[in-house]
Amino acid sequence: EPEVTQTPSHQVTQMGQEVILRCVPISNHLYFYWYRQILGQKVEFLVSFYNNEISEKSEIFDDQFSVERPDGSNFTLKIRSTKLEDSAMYFCATTGTPIEQYFGPGTRLTVT
Amino acid sequence: GENVEQHPSTLSVQEGDSAVIKCTYSDSASNYFPWYKQELGKRPQLIIDIRSNVGEKKDQRIAVTLNKTAKHFSLHITETQPEDSAVYFCAAKSTHGGYQKVTFGTGTKLQVIP
């Protein structure tokens, strides 16, 4: 069964550094999402992406964040200048038809 | 924007009993309501979902009901087993043309006591 994959599984970075989180969607899926989950809290929507552009974004997704699909397969989330409060689990999810979302295993980001 | 509330935040039941988790949403444009189970350190796993044109859906021990008028939906787990212990999240998805947004509830930690 096809799966969404994410790399790295764990990323440790220093405050102020840039990080790029990568996701490989299921091949025929059309919608891509990034979510954040701070330890012990709910899953928070960051952004949805369709047809090579952002569809929706939350208030969390400020100018420090960007997404792109650089090569038609990978879907990336970039955080330009990380802050301590960016420490969380970041999940990528993709949707084809039907509309169920499939989540990747997540990347644990630790900002020190 | 959409606001999804979920209750209770924690739920303990004896093995074999039923568990019910309730969610409300605010955006009448929401048309898809998935439920996810998340075990510690793992990704959310879709366990059941319901679309806005359906009132109830069942899959073995799990059922979901939707009341569009009242804007609430519920997850029912019957004959609970220890392996049902996890955090459960409801979510509401709204679609406006090509735009999609998913809002999660705050989660319910279910503990099934053997």
C-alpha cells in the first residue's frame, strides 16, 4: 500500500537557523498539507497546497514559513529562522480521491 | 474561520463498555468529518469518516453520527478493548472551490481499563 514518507524523522537545529522538511506524497494525490503538533497538544493546520500554489493557510503560517514542490515529487516546508516555539512534530498529509487524508510519519523538529 | 470543539478531553472506560466522543463545528461549509486515532509517538490514523450528506456510518465496532442542523458529530466505540487506548481527534474539512482547510479538535485521551 502506498504511503506518504517524510525526511528527516528528527531534526535538531539552533534558533535562527533555516530548516527544510521534506515529504514525498502518494503519487496520484493532488492536495498536500502540512500540520504541526506541539507535544501533547492537538494537530494544527498550517497550509494546504494544490496545483502548485497555496490554497489555504492558517494564522500560524506566517512569513517565516514557505512551501514548494520543487521537482514535482517532493513537497517541502521551509522555516526561515527557527524559534524555540517552532519545536513540534510536523506532519505532511496528502489527499487524492476519495478525500481521505493520509499522514506521513512526521518529522520531530527540536529547536535549541 | 472554523472552530472545532471536542469533549471530553479524557475518557476512562472499562473493557467491554462503550465510549462516546463528541465534537461540534462552526462552519456550515464543512462537508467532511474524519476521525483519527493517534497512538503515542505515531501519526494520526484515519479510523472512520462521514460526509455531510450522510447521517450515520458504521464500521464494525466504530460508528459516527452527524447532525448537520446542530453542527455536531460523534464517535461511538462499542465493546472497547485495551488496544483502543489512544488519543482520538475529530476534524472538520471545508471546501470552497479548490480551497481546502482541515480543522482538528483538541483530542480525547481514551483509556480502556482491562
